[in-house]
Amino acid sequence: MKKVTISLFYKLIYQLRKKRSQWDTTDISLQKRTSKKEEMKTICTCGRKAICNCRKVNGQFVFEGEQVAIDLENDVQYVSMCPQCYFKARRAFYAARKN
């Protein structure tokens, strides 16, 4: 009984090592494929490179609320903007809220 148990134990260890080596190679190839970063080039309305996203709800920029808004009642748009235009719209939004 003891020999059978030890034999099964070694077979199990062998199978786990074999599977692990397969997992490792799969993980490496998956990492190689996902490590590539591609930038989607977008242009702001002013002509500069856009790296910020801003949400417009019913034609007004919004900087508060849910992170993602999918709304069937309101017109929700996401606009790509350069940092200068983004912070300009953000300042205007908070200035309008104070008044």
C-alpha cells in the first residue's frame, strides 16, 4: 500500500510539473502579445494632440458624477481634448457652479 501511494504521489508531482511548464509557456506568450502598447492618435478641436477625455451631457461639459455614463434620456458624448482645452473647460465648469 505504501509503495502504491508513493508511486501515485510521484506521478501526480510529474503531471503537475508538466502542466506548470505548459502554463508558463502560455503565460509568456500571452505576456508578449499583451505587452505591446499602441497609441490611438486623436486631435483636439484646437488642432493639438488630444490626450484627455471629457464627457458632455446635453451639450455641457460635466466633471462630476459617475465615471461612465450610459444614459438613454440624456445626450451623452465623450470628447477627446488636449490638456489646455480640458483645464479651460474644467475651470469654466467650476466657475459656473460657484455663481
